[in-house]
Amino acid sequence: MGLLVAAPIAPPHAVAQGEGYDRAMSAAQAALDKATKAHNDMMMHMDSVMKMPMTANEKAMMQQMQQMAAAIQGLVETNRQLLEALKELRKLQK
């Protein structure tokens, strides 16, 4: 799941021409901020749950959730780096 895809995106020709770039970047940044907050909230909740007594099945499910959380963190970080790269590319085009 690409997190940038969740944001409203301007048509490619509009971004290429500079129209709507700021709006598209703002929407993408807002989506990234929202995903980052959701991930952080999820991690805090998982930390609390991990302190509770669990059955073997529950422990296995929590391990799976930790793996998914790591994958989500990787996607969030990748999207952050992509936004930064787009900002730098935009500076070079000006």
C-alpha cells in the first residue's frame, strides 16, 4: 500500500507544468503526517498490549503485527524520502 497514493493527486501534466504542485505536495505531506501519527499510535498501543499476559496464539499474532508495523514504518520512511526528493527536484527546476 503506497501512502502517497492516498492523497489527492494533481494530473501529471499539471505537476510537470508547475500548476498545483504546492497543493499536491501539501496533500501528500498531510497524508504522510497522518500515516506517521497512526503508526506511532499503533506502536504505543502494541507496546501496552505486549505487557499483558498472552496465550501462545496471541503472542504469535503480536509477532505478525510487529512485522507488519516494521513494513509500515519502511513505507512511511520511503514516502518521506520521496517527498524530500521531489522538493529538491523542484528546487533544481526553478
